[in-house]
Amino acid sequence: MSHAKLPEFLRPKQPNSLVRLGQDYDGGYLVDEKDVQEAECLLSLGINDDWSFEKAFCKQNDVDVLAFDGSIGASRFLKRALNHLPLFFLPVFFRRASTYLDYKRFFKGKHRHIESFVGIDAPPSDLSMRRVFEILRAQSSGMCFLKIDIEGSEYRILDDVIEHAETTTALAIEFHDCDLHLGRIEAFIQSYPLQLIHVHANNFASLTPEGLPTVLELTFSSRTPAETGLALPHPKDMPNDKDADEIRWIFE
């Protein structure tokens, strides 16, 4: 069992209404169920080949979905499947084909995927967060639930996330290279008006020699929950790497 040490500013308040959305292990997040129900749209940055969170969200509240990820798309999923069509690779072909078909089933109608990265303002391949919010508002004027997993580019968009906090019911975000950016994470938490309600360490990533997780998943809520005193990891948490122990921690 790995043990981590987290600074006090990362201690969350935990509501009683936390639910897990997304597949088991990697890809799932703990969020406040009430924030999900109050959202009028879902803005998702970074999906790769896993939109289980988005599907689970829409089962609870079937809102407009706007997802951004420049690394994937229908044609790319189809090409990956066809590359494994020879008999020897048939199991891989079926897995790839299943991903392609599931993508086509989910991303249609009011569930949109835009093949662009988010962070740098270099359209059309890369979009700034300000531009993303403009696109979102053209589709939905309601309060949105924001999910961010963009492999380090999150630090480029934090100011815009703060600026648009009043239009956001909740935020689930993965911070990378936390040992290098701990001061920026603390400044964001202090400036962001939403309440930190959950913290989880991604056990695919390493701990520093001082015991700091280098990748953290944080959830924020627009409501102000009372502390429940639950230990972390939360009982509904799962390790991202199912073959490795969950990371447990203490606060300093």
C-alpha cells in the first residue's frame, strides 16, 4: 500500500451525495449527484477512447454534450480497426470495431465531438479555452458541468476556467506533474469560487520521494457541503490501475 502526503490546502469537504460516474478503475470520477442533476450541458475536454463518464452522466441527466479531443475521431477509430482485420489480429479488430461503433452511437445529435485540442490558441487543430466557451454558448446557454483531462495543458486554461466559474455547476479535473506545479494548483484552488469536494491520486503515476502524487484528480462543486469526516480514499474510489494498490494519504 502506497502512502502519500498532501498539503492541507488539498483537504476537501465531502458531501453525502458523491456518486461515481464512468467505468470502473481508470476513467471514473466521483462527483456530487446534485451538480449533475442541475447541469444543463456537459463540457468535456479530453476523452481519448473512453467516454464512459459522459455516457454515465447522460444516463442521469441527458443534456447537450460538447467534447473536445484532437487525438481521436470516427475515421481514426475505423482505421485502427481495419488495420487489425487480418485473422491473426481478430480479437484486437473486434475491440477496435466495438470502440468505433460505440463512438458512432454516442456522438450524434446533441452529443458532439470536435476534433481539436484545447490549450493553445492555434485553430483549427488547437483552441483556446476562451474559444471553447464561445462554441459552447452557441450550443447551450445553460449552466455546464466541466470535465478536464488534457494531459498537462490544463495549466494553460486555468484563468479562463476561473473567469467562467459562474456558469459552471461543477468541475472534475486531472492535474499532471503536480510536483512541478503545486504552487499553481494552490493558487487555482484559492481563486476558484467552487468548493473542493474530492481528491484522488492516480496510481498510474509516481509519488515523489517526499510522498506527493504527481497526478491528482480533483472535483469541485458550486454548492457548499458540510464536512463529513470521511477518510480518503473515499469508499467509492477505485485505483486507476486495477493491478496496483490504491494510494492512501495523510495531510500535512
